[in-house]
Amino acid sequence: MSKTLKYTKLLILCLGMVVLTSCEQDDDTIFDRLVRYGWAGDLGFSDRYGEPLQSGLLFDSNGFGTDEQCYFDDLSYVAVRLPFRWMISDGILSLDYGNNYPLLEIYDVFISGDELDGILYVNGVRDGPITLYRY
């Protein structure tokens, strides 16, 4: 076997490993990054008058959490505090607030630095891209 053929096979093997290596984070990595911090962003909640609220999500390691919702112009005042159950499975973060609220799912969760990015689904319907910020 010639040296050129050996190098070509080695190059193809290395290229195949790079192509097949995924950039997705596994659920354990996402879990570890979620439970250490609070995450804030717009999940589509509003008060009884229709004023939008920003969610401040606090994830407990036992699968429960608290959403401390504030007005965008007064982040120091918690207007609503909602408990939720959460789980991460196959890169999908599910937030279950109970029977009175829609099921929120964030698909393709990726955490980089102080940002959590994904695609928000509300009761199975795509709502659009979402970014939550670590605080």
C-alpha cells in the first residue's frame, strides 16, 4: 500500500470523525448548567390586564422550580410567583405549570455562556426562537 493511499485513508477517517461528532449538548450538561443559576426571559406570560411579564426561572435539582414573574419596567417587583415541574429529555426542556397553564417546551436547548437558546413551543405549537439570560 502506498504512502499516499495510507494518508488518504487516514484523512478520510479523521474527516468522518469530525463530521459525525455532534455539537449538541447532552441532557446531563444542560441539567448541570440549569440548576446552578436563575434564567430570565419572555415566555409569553402576562398579568390579568394583559401587561407582559418577564419570567425568572429558578430550577431545583429535584425537577421542581419557581417562576418569579416581573414587569419589564420594574424587575425588582415580583408580580406573580408560579411553581412548575421541569425535565430535560433529548434536548427538550419541558416546563409544566399545571392544568391552568399551557405546557411550555423549549426544543434544541443550547447553553453558551450566559445564554440559553432554543425554540419555544406552547401546547405543541411552535411559538418561535427564545433566549433566556442567566442571572
